[in-house]
Amino acid sequence: MAFRAFTQTHVYEKQSAPKEKDKSSIQCIAYNDPNVYIGTKDATVQHLILSSSTDMGAGQSKTREGRARKLGSSNQVTQLRVVPLFNHLLVLLDRNVTALNMFSLEPVHGLKKIQHVSLFEVCDSMLAAQVPCVQMVTSSSRRKLIRIHVVGVDRWDVLQEVPLLYDPVALAVDGTSVCVATSDRYLLCDIRTGSSQELFPHNHSRQCVIVTSVGRGEFLLNGPESLGMFVMKTGICQRPPLQWPQEVLAAGVCFPYILILQPQLLSVYSMVDQQHKHTVNLTGAKGLLSTSDGVLVFTERDIFSLRLVPIEEQIQALVRHERIEEALLLLDGVQGHHQLDSYKELLKAITCLSGFVHFYQEGFSEAKDLFITGELDPREIIHLYPDIQSCLSADFQSQLDQANKGRDLQALWQGDRNTFHHYLAFLGEFLRAVKGTEQGLKCSKEVDCALLRLYAELGDSESLQQLVAFPNECRLDHCVPVLEQHNRFFALGSLYHSHGNHIDSIKTWVKIADGFHKDPSCSDVYGHIVWTLSQLHDKDVVWRFSDWTLQKNQEIGVQIFNKRPPDDRYETHDVLALLEKYPLALLLYLEFLIYDLNSEEKKHHSRLALTYVTEMLQDKEEADLMKTRGKLQQLLWESKFYDISTVYERVKSANLHMEEAILLGRAGEHSMALQVLVHQGNFQAAEAYCCRAAQGQDPQFRQTLLLTLLQIYLSSEDLTSAAVDLLNHNPLVFAAEKIIQLLPDSWSVQLVSQFLVGSLRETFHQRRMSTLQKALGQAELMRHKVIWMQASKTTFRLEKGQKCKVCQRDIAEPQFACNLHGDLMHTSCTGCSSS
């Protein structure tokens, strides 16, 4: 069905005998809801009463005939106008304006005829005191002028006369402006000032000249070349001209449309886009009259009402015909003229319906943007997908008439799976875009359930995991079967976890790690379990699964205790009791306590040392043993909190000689420590021990340790080579004069020549350095003496009021000082001077 802006109703049909047709034909009409007045060819005025406006528009309207009055003339009634403020009906007959009562049609006493009038119009106005009144503009049939009258209850007065250069043939009034058409041009007149302004010429006959008020100080004129011209009361045009047809009888405005009457039809044009909208066939039409909600069109025998279809219905009709741009233009144009309460809702509806047009044309990007802009309920889109409709609650009722299109999508789902896949991808993009927004929060459960089902069917593991791993509104009763059906067990565990079902969550993941479920979407399920347990606040769940975790992998499993947040760590003794069965986990946890948490408890340090010893006694690879031994030695050297005696007994029984020496040294028995190492023949370790034990001590302590080691070597002839090596490695430490006294007489000079050369060279170097430092000091002293001498030979003038450079007080004493720049100061201020 074609778009219609107006509904047509047959209001009245004049019944008369054929021989009276010409005498009683309708010549003009006037309207004031629900009253219609007819002026006939035989000088009769007929009052009609229309049915209520709610009944009009069904094609035929019931009309009651009121009074009729035959005026004293045989000529036709030229014009009728209603003045409802005073219940007047003004009639132009035989070039005279007469006032009748609107209801009785009796003459109004006191209002005498106004003679010699060719045209007249009335309009509501305001007096200077802001009192409502009615003004009437009449055109004289004898003189080239128009008169402005004030109409009252029982009198009318002429306010002003405006002379013209040409005889008026048509006029229209809007407020204080009058637009006048003459035989060849249009004029604008100002009622207040009496001034006139020429607009433009025209080439129409008297019957085709059209001047009508559009409202808001604007007039519609039948311009040259069949152009409908919109002219403001200021004389300018703010709208583009309208190209209308030939032989125009009349024109009326019912915003946002212009109605153009021709002899056989009535054309409707839009004021918004100047486009033709539809045509109404009206055979024999003679004229039209604008009303508040449309127009009345009359022929010689009939009257038709064209009422404006509600804007909301027009917009919906345009959208149904997929004329989206027209719908938006109409809505914006109407909103600019008078505010619609439903503007925002209409705009949203148009936008969404426009989105559906793109949607079914596979214009998915445009459809998504329009659905979001129009704030479409996401459930309306979900409802279109047959396999995902189950995500909607049972009480959801679609508000859109999409039944036929929905069946098309159903057909795609069953037949063309490739195209339907694109529709599924669109659904995912749209739901992701609205998730978390105000638009999506209204139905967050349906959105999340639909996304989960969609990701599961499309095999989008990454998006599925991202959805279920974070807080969501998925319904478990719906989503759990979906994930199980598609073997998405890792996502199922995450869904349980995000909903607080931690035991079911870990159980599901454990089954994957143990091989009961197959789900390749996560390559390290075990690691994920450990991380989850390490962050979980529910202690019962952590203790429940801790044994399984440690049995799988002690090194990783212990992270459920080591990687916990600082404010959620467990009691140390409880964890240590659990880890008794897991040596590697115990060792890692003790390292965590000491090196990460900086524990100073003696039992922790001692237990770690003993654990290291136990670890070293295991049958392991050499590299692992060396690594563990290095950790043990580092702990023994650096820790201050372990029990030396306890650890010493364990180390000694394990034949760990280096560690035994370290413990003896920590007890202050350095000589015994060195003897242990020397006894084992580990001379490099003995020398390294001296260096390590002397760290943080004064240089003399290292010299004492090395001297002790040398004496141990010298006490046995078998260790002569070790003693020589020790001397040669440390010529800077040992003083040659002292060492010579300790050496056996049997040693030759050649044996210790390397040591002697190195020691003497160092001695000479130290002497030369001392001499050089002494010379530098003397030079500095000499420089200061020169400066002093230069200063002592300079003359200074001390005047009254001379101020100290440092403290800025007067120098009142004979003693004063001077800096290198010649500034004077108190002798007591010299320590404060920076010069």
C-alpha cells in the first residue's frame, strides 16, 4: 500500500434537484471545529455540524445540517470567515461585509455593513495593552488601498489605511504583516507602520494568483514559472522554492505538508524535502480551506476532509516501505517546528528499523551501529536466531514485527550454513559491543548466555574463556549443558569458578589434568589449578586439593603457598607440617620464608641448612649437587640465625669439610677451620676461606688469617709447596722482614725469590707514593704561603660604617680579615665565609 500523509473523508454531499444545481452550488466555505459554513451561489449560508474528530477518517463522516439563511440577494457568497472569539460569521456578498451570529445566523446588531469590499481576511492579534482582539483587513473595490479594522462584539473600527499602487486580487494576513497580490506582482505591507515592500512580479491570471499564510510570519505565493515561493514577513526566503504543477486552483499548508489543488486532483508535497508524496483524486474540486489538522476541499456539491495522519504512523509507514532517509527527514523537520513528546522514542525506533534493513541485506557494520544508536533491546536480535532463542527467558515478548524476516533466518539456519555463519559472527560483535553498557545491562543474563552458546558453537575458545573467567551473568542451568555438549570442560571449570563454585571448578580441571576429560583449549591445566589455588581465599578448598597438587609436581605445587597475596598467607607451622612428605617442596618453601619473607626465626634457618644437607646426600646428578652445595655454603656464610652446633653435627657426620670449616669459623675457630681444610689437602679452599672470612673486616684480619694458614703450612715439611704458593699469591699482604724470620733455615733464596721480588716492589712503590704525597702537600702549603704574603702587602682602607661581607654588621674593631676578592669581614666571620 502506498504511503499516505492524509486520510480522506467525505464530509458532506449537497442534495438537490438537477434543475437547482447551478443555483445552490457551493462557492466558499468557512470552518471552526466542529462547525462548517457553506456559502452558495444563490446567496445562502448553510451551517453544518461535523461528527467528532475521532470518528472522521473512516471514509464517510456523519454531518448534521444546522440552520440555513437566505441573504437578500441573488448573487453568490464570495467569502466566509469565522470569528469564534465573538461568535461572528463574516460574509462577503455583493461587495459588502456582513456579520452574522455563528449559530443562529441572525445579523449582529451594531455591526453595520462594510461596503465596497473586494476581499477581506481576519486574524487574531494583540492590542497595546496585551488584550486579545481580532483584526480584519479589507480591500477596497473603489480605491487602491487596504483598510485595517478592529472587530469587536458589536462594532468595528478602522485603524489604518494603507494605499497601494495596484488593485489587490488576493491577500493573506499573519500578525502585523499583510501579503497582497495584484494582477502582476506581490507586495508586503506592515500594519503598524503602513509601509509596503514590493517582492517580485508574476504572470498569472486573476484566478491562479495564490497567497496563503504558512504561519510564523511566512507566506506561500504562486511565483513565476510555476514555483511555490516561501517568503518571510521580512521579505526574504528561507526555504527553497517548490516546483508545482500547472493550473493550480488553491494551496494550503498543514505542516509539514503543502497541499496543491488542481481541478481533478490534490497533490501533497513535503515542506521538509520539497518532494511529492502522494496524490488524491478529487473530480471537480473548486477550492480548499486549511484547518488545524488538515484541509477541507469542496466541489459544487461535496465537501471532503483530509486529516493529517499522526506523524508517528507516517514515520512507521515510511520505514515499512524502507524509506528510512525520508522518515528521518520527516522526524527532524517536525521536531524543529513543534516538539514531539515521543521524538526520542521515534528516533530510536526509526534507527533500529533502519538497522534491520541493513541487517537483512548483510550490511552488518551499519546494522550494528544503528542498533546501538537506537538502543535496541539485545533480546530482539537474539530472538531472531533459532538455535539461540533458548537463552531468552520465557516471559520475553518481542516488540518488533519481524515474523517474516525471522522465518528467513530460520531458513538460512537450516539451509545456507555459510551465510548463517556470517549472521552468527554479527551477533557476537553486537553482543560484545553492548555488554556492560546500559543497553546490555537491562538483559545481562540473556546477553551472557547467548555469547557463551555462540562462542561454544563457533569454537572461539579465546573469547569463551574470556567470558567465563571474569564476572558474568550466565545461568548455570542453561550454560553447563552447553559447555558439556561441546566438550568445553576448561571453560566449564572457569564458569564454576566465576560463580563461586570453587570445588566444582577445581574438580572439573583436575579431571582434565588426570585425563578423564579431553579439552585442548588449555595447554597447562595443572599450572592454572596451582595459580587458582594460590589466589583462592577459601582455605578449605586449598587444603582439600593441596595433596593432589604436590603429588603431581612438588616444585610447582608449592606455589599455592609461595605465591599467595601478602594479606592471605597461611600459618607457617601448618604449611611445614603438610610439606613433611614432600622434601623438595619443603626446601623451596623454607627458601621462600628466608629469602623472600626475610624470616629471622632460628628454626627456619637451621631447618633449611639441614634440608640442604639431606638433599646433598640424595643420589642426584653432579650439577644438582653442586648447586645445592653452593646454596648451603651461602646460607652458612651469610645467615646469622641458625643453630651452629646443630648444623655442625649434621655436617660433620656427612663429611662436608668445607661446610664444617665454615661453621668452625662462624664459631670463631678459624685455626681449626683452616686445619680441617689443609688436612683434606684442599689448599685453594683454605686460601679462599681466608678471603671470604675477612669480608667486612679490617685488612689486618685477613693478614692474620693468611699468616695463620702459612704457619700451618710451615709446621709440616710436606706442605712446603703449599706455603711457597701462598707466599707467591699474596706478596702484598705479607711483610718480607717478618716472613723471613718465620721461614726455615733450609729454604733457599731462590725458593722464595718470587715472593721477595713482589714484596720489595710493593715496598718501594709504597715509599715512592709516600714521597710523592709529601711533595704534593708541601706544594699546597707553599701556595697558601704565597697567597698570605700577597695579602699582607696590600693596603686596605677601613672607613666609618664599613660593613662585614658576611654578617653585614659594622666593623668597629681594629682587627679584621680579608678574603681573596678584597672583601672585608670580622675575624670571627672568617669561618662562615665561602670565599
